[in-house]
Amino acid sequence: MSKTGQWVFEMQEDAQDCTRAEFVKKHGAYQAVVWDEVQDEMNGESVDPESYWGSFSMEMDDGA
């Protein structure tokens, strides 16, 4: 596994075991979203990707 992948995996594991304050102290405030997402999944509150990122319609351009 890459160093980045291992780092993300470690954060996800910590998010399961730590309080939000402990997690932020170890990983920083910018990574708190990881804790939030893991906790939401653990509580059965999955986020719909379209509501999170928005939906975009794309038109195909045939070049004509």
C-alpha cells in the first residue's frame, strides 16, 4: 500500500476509536471531515454522493 493510502487508512481507523477532539489533535482540523464521514457511516448515515457533490449534466459534443 502506498504511504498516502496507509495514512488515509490510519485516519479511518483512528476515527473509529477516537473522540473528535482526540482525532483533531492527532491529525489536524482539516482532516476532521474524515472523522465525520466515518462516524456517519458507523451510525448508518451514509451520504448520497449527488447531494454531497451536486449533480452535473453533460452533453456529448460530436464535433460537428
